[in-house]
Amino acid sequence: MRYTPLAGAVAVALLGLSQTTQASGFVADSKATLDTRNFYINQDNRSGDAAPSYGEEWGQGFILNFQSGYTDGPIGFGLDALAQLGIRLDSGGRTTKADRSRNPGIVFPLDSDGSAVNEFSRIDFAAKARISDTELRYGVLQPKLPVLTYNDGRLLPQTFRGAQVSSADIDGLKLTVGEIREASGRISSNYDDLRIAGGTERVDRFRYAGGDYALTENLTTSYYFAELKDYYRQHYLGAVHNLALGDGKLTTDLRYFDSNAHGANDDQRAGYAASGFNNNGEVDNRAASALFTFSQSGHSLGLGYQHLSGKSNFPFINNGDGASAYLITDSQIGKFQRAGERTWLARYGYDFAAAGVPGLKATASYLRGTDVDSAVAGADSEWERDLRVDYKVQSGYLKDLGISLRHASLRSEVAGQRDIDEVRAILSYSFVLR
């Protein structure tokens, strides 16, 4: 991990203060949880010539999350730790075995012989300092921002390393500034530098800044700027509005991204290309979307539309091992982020607490994307259907045990995209250690 003089100063100050009587808050306000996750996935690629077309893996994950309090005084110091372990319970054969019936590598990293490893793990730390409602973190980060969102779609979640400052000192305004240097994928023990889909060269700097401001009790606006060195610069504008309608609520979610080439990508240097159609490898994308969701008596119905313009696909940090994009179309399998793509979506959810069964929720989504840029205008289209049921036990010996069943189907006419059916089953439980 790369260190800066500022981070070194934070770490030294933290070490010194934690050994004094002023560090009472460091221990007294600390929290520790152990999250366990039993994860099964079945993925059937139903088109294309590559064999085998079938993947199935099962594993047990453990995520230990320790968060210290802060030392006493005008500047509080703390230290967080995040340890993750994934254990293989079942997987496919070796990728080098010609007659294998299924492919490993969906959940676990591959060993040198092409088989899934027995286990993989990583441990990370974050030094932190706080003044009033402003916090500096250096080390492991899991941002949930429009310009960078960590992925948690497998056994273990994605993590990043870098520095971030967040502040809520101004009433109604939350500001965030950060720099990411490395990322570790959801099926990896290692950290790597950064790239986007279409690029092969990696870079060690992603910077971002922005904020969310509550204009009124029901309206929050957002602006963020991000820059991935030698790849792209991106502006984001967003607004979320809640409106009471009778006994229900209408939520409007508006998002707009403007992304353009930067550095080596702008110069069209080899290895720094972006995916797209006739874009000469350059980042050139605008993504506009609107999602309207009406909720009442446990029911929620959402209708949305997203339009991508420009010659490249939507750019976001994607090292090729699973990543999330802050798009209303980011789904279980697809993202509907291709150049020129226009996507309609419908989403229905029901919280069975309204029917006397607390803890049980179900959702169904359908997305259809058309007009993907290709050699034949308007010819490429795709659709996805997602079904999900979640239940958390409310009482008894199994209280807080979580069960999640998810099924998705993707059908696509886009070149290089295979039709996929996928099932995921997840059992989760969290132990409060402190």
C-alpha cells in the first residue's frame, strides 16, 4: 500500500494517543461484528460457442468488521479493521480439463492449475481522525457514491484503498473528497491498480469530490466530479424528491452523467481504450435517467427510463472482476450501459409486514434496452428479468438469520453478450461481538 506524509502523521498520532489515558473513547465506543454469508450461485450461459456453458459454486464467507471509537480531545483518532475469509465448499473442475462439465471462477480465484482455490482472504486497516463532524479516513474504503460504488454481489465484497474526507459540519450539506489508489475484487486476495472496460493499462489514481445538499425536507440535490487518471473525467448531477400522495409517497430519482476522455485516453494511446462503437477508443458518454417509484401499504411500483448518448459505453472503474455502476439499470446480471442504449424498466416490490409477515420482502424487475449502437442501426437489443425474495427471522433462536433467493434471466442480441440464466441463494447471519 502506498503511504503519504499526511497518512503517516495520522498513524503516528493515533499510535501515541491510543497509549494514553485520553484514549478512553477509542475502546468504549468501539464496535465489532462478524458477518457470515453462505453463498451459492448457479449460472447457465445458454448461447455462444464457448464450453462449458455452466458454472456452479458454493462457499462460506466470514467478514470481521472492527470500528474503534475516537480518542478524547479536539482531534479524535481511531483505527478500523476489516478482515475477510472465503472458504470453498464446492466448485467446478479445472479450467484446463477438456471434458469438465462446469467452469470454476465465479466465486473463487483460480489456482495455477486452473482449479478454484480452497480459500482466499484479505485484511485491511483504516486510520481515521475526526474534528467536529469532519472525518478523514486513510486505508480501506467502501464508497457508496454516484461516481464510485463498491460491489457486493458475491461471497466477499469489493474493497478499495485510498484516502477520503467527509464533512457534515454545514447543516443540510454533506461534502466528500477522496483519492483511490487500488482495488481488490470480490474474488481476489490481491490489490491492483485501476482501469475501465476496454482498457488494459492500469493507473494508480482516481480522484473525486462532491456533495449532497438538502434544499428542503423532501428534496436533495447532488453534484460530484471524478477523474480516473489517463482515462476519463466525469460530472454527475442528481436530485431525489419525495412527494406525499394520499396515504402513499412518490419518489423521483433523476440522474445525469457527462463523461469525457482524459490524458492517455484522449491521446488515443495504446492500452487506454474505452469500450464503445466507432469511438476510436475514446470516452464519450452522456447518461440521463429518471426513475419514479410510488409506495403505499407495503406495495411499491417503479417506472424508469435511461438514455445513453455519445460513442462510448458508460465509463466506471472496472478491473474485470465484478464492479457496480451508479445507474438505475445496474441489475443482477447486466447493466444496460452500452453506447446509444435506451432502456425502459419496471419494478414491483412488496413488504409482507403490511400483511402481518414482518421480515419478508419480494421484488420483481423487468428491463428492456434497445438502440445499442452497432453496424445495423437499432438492431441490437436486450432484456433482463430479476426476481428476488428476502426473509429475516424475527424471533426465536434463529432471530436475524437472513435468507435471500434471487433468479435472473438475460437475453441479448448484442454481439459478444451471451444469454444467461442465474440463481443465487444466500444465508446470512451477523454476530455482534462488541
